[in-house]
Amino acid sequence: MPQSRLIKPLLDQEYPMISHGKGIYLYDQNGKRYIDGSSGAVTASIGHGVDEIIEAMNEQAKKVAFVYRSQFTSEPAEQLADTLCRLSDGHLPWTFFVNSGTEATETAMKMAIQHWQEQGRGTKTKILSRWMSYHGITVGALSMSGHPLRRMRFVPLLEEYPSISPPYCYRCPHKSSYPSCQLACASELERVIKRIGAQYIAAFIAEPIVGAAGGALTPPDGYYEKIQEICEKHDVLFIMDEVMTGNGRTGTHFGYQHWNVKPDIVTLGKGLSAGYSPIAATLASQKVIDPILSGTKVVMSGHTFSGNPLSAAVSMAVLSYLERHKLVDQVEEKGKRLKQKLKRLQGETSMIGDIRGKGLLIGVELVQNTLTKQPFERHLNVMSRLVEKAQRNGLLIYPAAAGEDGIDGDAVILSPPFIISDDEMDELFNLFSLSIKELEHELKG
Ligand code: PLP
């Protein structure tokens, strides 16, 4: 019998064996403690081992863990949809539950296409997106993504969806600066729509703040307002992929609430259950669903585990926990504190080019030369080395792509759980600072 092997991200690498987690800390089986400075994959927003969530999970599992969505609805799923509608101030009354962020964006894509089909406008099938974006790993979701490394091997299978430049002010794609740029990166959307023809375009999708594909790229004021205006003018639906930014990560329940916009479709994942059980969602405005409601009445998507009562109850408990402890209200202040510390560190080292993001979604771009913004040479593997060094020092951080085209740069994301205390934040910062300084020393040596 051949020995069975778990396929891990790197097949030939040893990974520490997790033992347990409590609060912002994770412990491996050798007793080593790690600060979860990235909430895993920007997911564990209320920290680990929260008793209330485990109790809610237990209670629901005892009642019923699974029902098929074509046969039953459940109280937890209905309550969760109600809560999400309330958190969107009633703007997103319709919820479709799925199991991962990828499924949520793929459902958003299908919902947008179906919205137009039901009105006899079946040629509107293309989804526009931005270069340097990540919307998921399946063929549909990857077609909408501008993450070169993740696309690379599957390009022949992907739909040829056009993309526009990201709002990357540190490396402005138009070699300009805000506000004199007049938001040229947003204006690109109109040019692409006109070139392709609005009759072929179903929607435009964007992450409010670009996560893995850009290291917390945050648009300047007015960017999304302009995007929405262009979408409305050309009958193109506006999808906000809030898988990473949703559920309070940036200091508001939805990232879009930082701006004066109302996207037609919004996706959630990661923080929706804070990692306690797989669940994600695609939320839609009345306008999106109306033609389906007066047409076939079926949103053509769905998975066996969609909206299972166990995950829905867990997610409901997480959202209640966030509200009861007013955690989202604290995110902005905590993020500011960490950013201030990082700004000081920028003055003490020579490799931090940019610090960006909102709330507790903070990107740090690493460069070889802070004056010219020249990235490190690829073979130096700076981002991976920093992530590894930090982990060795007991701090988990999240790797991100950066640089022109999202290929040649290095960035990391700091996104600790919202429950982090001031002392814990100091500890996180000190370990990050130590790791950066060690790497800088090594690179100079
Ligand atoms: N959308 C965004 C913005 C993400 O950050 C991710 C994951 O990182 C996804 C979609 C895909 O989510 P999942 O990994 O849960 O499929």
C-alpha cells in the first residue's frame, strides 16, 4: 500500500501541526504560539475558540445539521438573510447562500447574466473586471480575476473577459496622481464598455479594496461613485466582491458603505462565519431579482450544502457576537493605531514603500528603493521570505501580489482579528518589525 499523503500548498514542505486556538493566538503541537496577524486568510475576525459560537454550533447540530434547500428552509438561514438585509439598510433584501467566496462570485456572475436574459437581453454575458483582482479559483470566477499567477496555467479555459486598470495610486497606471488624474482609472471602464458594446456586458465586478492580488489597494475618493455612474449609464450591473472586505473588516459592515454607492450585487464569504463553518453568500438588490421573479422564478445556481442550518446558525452567532461586543465599531481605531506604528517603522527601515488599506485590512508593499519604488528582483522571493520569517518568529501574515501588472512586486497583508487588544497589537507589531529588520539585514548582507 502506498502511503497516503495530504496535498498541501507546497507538496514538499513540512507544515506545523495545529493543536488549538484561543483569541488571537494559534498553538501548534510542539507548543509554539503564533499571533494570528492575518486572521488566517483574512477570515477569523472574532478570534479562535469563542465559546458562544461553539455553543450555537452544538445547539443547532443537536436539532438538525443539514436539510436540502429544495425541501426545507430553516430558521437560522431565514434569520441570517434578515440580518444581512438589515445590515445593508434594506438595500440587499435577497440572499443566496453558498459555501465559499468562489461560489459566491460565480453565483453573482450567473445572477447578473440571468437578470438580463429574463428581460430578453441575452447577449449581455460578459463580466468586466480589473487587472489585479481576485474573485475565486473556479474557471468562471478566475475568468473575472486578474491574478496572473493563479490564472497562468488555465488561460486556455478562461473566458476572455476584458479588464481595466486597478486604482493603484502608489503605482498609478496612468502615471498621474490624485486628484489631478481625474480618476482616469475609473474612466477606463466607460472606454471599455464603448469598445466592446454595452449590449454584450452584463456586469462589472470589483473588490472594494483589492486583497490578495494587490495588497489592500484602496481607491481614492470619488472612484466608486464614478464607477457606479458609468455602470448605470450603460445598463451594466455593479457587483462588489466583499468576500474579504465584508462583515466589518474595513470598519463598516460592508466595504461599499465607505462610499456613496449602492452596488446591485454583493458577495460575502470568509468573515461571514469568521472561519467557524464554511458559508458564503450572494446578496442582491430588488432591481436585480425583479425580472427573475416575474420570469422563471429560479436563480440558476445552488449547491448541496447551500444555506445548511448548521453553517447558517454559526454565521448568525458570529454576526450577533460582532454586534453585541460592538467589534465593528472598534475596527477603524485599531487599524489607525497599527498604521501609525507601521509609518514609524517605515522611517526605520529602507524597504517599506507603501502602507495602505482601511480598518483592519492593511497592506504593506515592500520595495528595493523607496525613492524610485523599484521592486525587489523576483529571484530574491522577498514576500515569501518575510512570511516565513514572521511565522518562525511566531506571527502569521498574509502574502499578496503587487507591482505593475501584479507580478513583479511584493506585499503582505496585516489583518488581525477585531478582538485584538492594545497590548496584543504591540506584540504583533514588534514581531512584524523584528521580521522586517531581520530580512533587511539578510538582504544587505
Ligand atoms: N473573492 C475575494 C475578494 C477573495 O479574497 C477570495 C479569497 O481569497 C475569493 C473571492 C475566493 O474565496 P474562497 O477562497 O472562499 O473561494
